[in-house]
Amino acid sequence: NPLQGASFVLAAHRIDQLPADSGGEVAFAGRSNAGKSSALNKLTGHHGLARTSKTPGRTQQMVAFALPPLAQGEGMPPLDVRLIDLPGYGYAKVPEPLREHWKREIDAYLHQRRSLRGVVLIVDIRHPLKEFDRMMLAFCQDTALPCHVLLTKADKLSRNQSAQALAAMRKQFAAEGLLATAQVFSSAEGTGVDEAREAVVALLRR
Ligand code: GDP
């Protein structure tokens, strides 16, 4: 597993508290309860890395996780890489001023962070794109950042239904001219885990 060995670095309320803006990083975003923490834990193979089933309304933060440096080509130094867990909202009731704070921080982060290589957006496969997801896709489009969508909790649907949901999402991206990619995923059953790890590494190397 190329994402093995992730470790907690720090939690931040503002982007200026994040680790030095060097090397490469991939941000994970998703509405609260979409399954982002479970996906991070599954992908890194570190069960307790991100806290799952958080209490709705608890203080939200951006969390940085360091990955082991990625080997690069001959004569090149290894690349320092990180994953950033962005706060999600949309499901639990988050007070309006806090939503506005995070919307601004996420917007600034996506626009200013030079080491950011791409975004992994976690979406519950049973729910169509919601306001938060559309905002993330629009920010990525604005900043020309690749966005890879994990349609998670696929174990809640039949294989056929999952394939249909994936096809519908790809069709929607094409119709709206979005450069995003998507795949089926399940933290519970391990569906799509290898594909998602490869997508994250490809973004980090970009
Ligand atoms: P977060 O708020 O986006 O970080 O979501 P969590 O990872 O904490 O998951 C929210 C809830 O969905 C928890 O009850 C998880 O057990 C559940 N969950 C997460 N991923 C999956 C999945 O792939 N399949 C199923 N069936 N449940 C999941």
C-alpha cells in the first residue's frame, strides 16, 4: 500500500497554521457523514487515523497527515507528501457563521496552496451531488485542480445500481464540462480501494 505509514501532523483552524507549503499534498473533502474519515482510514490502512462518526456540530478543523516521502526518478530527492482532511458540513447542523468561515478557508486554501495537487471528494453513492459537493467541484474547476470523486458506501447498493450511479455521475461531469473523475468505493467492503490509492498517488506525483 503506497499510502501506508500516514501519521497525524497537526490540526488547524486557518490555512496559515498548516504545515509549510512545500512538496505535494492531496486534500480530502466531503459533506459530514459522507464517509470521509472511514475512507482516509481505509486508504492509509491506519484504522484510527481520522476520527469516524464524529459528534455532529463538534469543532471542525483541517487536519494534516504526513505520508512517507515518495521516491522520485534517478538523482531526484524523495518528495515530501501529505494528505489534508478538510472540514465537511452540510449534513449536521453547522451554525451559519461557522459554515461561512469554512467556506472562506476552503476557498482560500484551494486557490492559494501551492503544494496542493488535487482533491478527493467523498460522496455518498446514494445521494446526488449536494450544495457542498457542487461548491467543491466549482472551486476545483476555477483553480484547474483535478478532482477525483469516491462514490462511497457502494455496499449499500447492488453492483448494478452502483455502476448506474457511476455512469450517471460521469455523464453529469461531461454534460457540465467538469474535468472531475469518479469511481465506486466502499470502506466497509474494500471496493475500489486499490484504484483510489493509485489515484491519490498519481495526484501526489502530478
Ligand atoms: P465523515 O463524517 O465523512 O468522516 O464520515 P465517517 O467516516 O465518520 O462515516 C459516517 C458513517 O457512515 C459512519 O457510521 C460509518 O460507519 C458509515 N460509513 C462510512 N463508510 C461506509 C461504507 O463504505 N459503507 C457503509 N455501509 N457505511 C459507511
